[in-house]
Amino acid sequence: MSDLTIAMPKGRIFEEALALWRKAGLPAPPDLDADSRKLIVSLPGANLSFFLAKPMDVPTYVEYGVADLGVVGKDVLLEVSRDVYELLDLKISPCRIAVAGMPDWSPPLHPRVATKYPGIAERYFKEQGQQVEVIHLNGSIELAPLIGLADRIVDIVSTGKTLRENGLVELEQITTVTSRLIANRASYRLKNELIHSVCDRLAKVVQRGVVV
């Protein structure tokens, strides 16, 4: 049986993804945790290897075949548009992409939107028939309206706590987001049996609603 390599995201998705993997009865390394600095862990007896990557990089590793499978948020897939197969909605790490701003927000003469999702933001406002300047930031998006860089932001919202703590409110919801299992196209053909086995076992756990 051929080896299977899985790219796992660092950060908030990681723990839920690994828990789901284990609940599906799939082999998982006991020492692979969110705080570990180890980037690659192999399980030779199970023909599996895992590596940790930045969430935004997971689809790139999968597209180029460095990883056969990957776990990634739908937000990332919408933003980076990589050529991969989306196999399964894992139903973990649910959240939403939303437009947020100050409670008294009103349309300015020259609207500017700050976000780490410029592709999603540009498409959304174009669909709404709104002309905006999109400013790409990599972090602390909530800061932009507070210091006058932008009048609104587009960002991931889970509980809304970060928005509230910074005096912002959710203005519009763009889309809901969960994490997905993706596959490299060539791997899907060449390792079809193994990939289907993994996908089917995960799907059964997801269908039972046993996620976390």
C-alpha cells in the first residue's frame, strides 16, 4: 500500500481535526500536538505521515503533490482558489466571514475595506455593486476602523467577542465556513483506494455528529 501524506493546519483547526481523525479510528501520532515544534511525523507501520503548515499554505502543498490530503478551512479555499479536490465537509471549526465596522457606520465618499481575504472581499463587494478600495492586512484587522485606515473590515467571526471588545459590530454576513478534507488530483487517482478509505471513515463520524 502506498504511503499517504496529510497536511494539517496549525492554529485553531488543528485540535478539532486531529480529534476527528482519532474518532474515525485512523492512526494518529500521540506526540503531534498544537504546541509541538515538530513539523513532520511519520507512522511507517500505518503508511501515513503528517506535517504541520500555515493554514493558507495547506492547499498549495496539496495542489503541488507534497501532500496527498489536507485539512483546511473553506475560507482559505475561497481565497486562494487552488486546483484540488474538495472531498468532505468535516463540519469542524464553524464560523463565518463577515463585514464589520463601527456601530454608527454609514457609507463614506471613498469606502475602504481592510481584510486578510482580499479575493473574497473584492468578489463580494463587486457582486453587491459596491466600489470599494480593498486594503490587504495580515493581522489585527479590527484595528483598521479604529485608527481610520478603513471604514469596514472583512474577517472571520466565530463568537464575535473580538469585535465587541474593540467596539465593532457585524454588519453583513458573507458566507459560513467549516473545515474541509481536500486531495491532490494525481494522488486521488493513484492512491484512490487508500484515500477513499480515509474519507469514508471520516464521513461516518461526521454523519453521526461526533466531531469534538
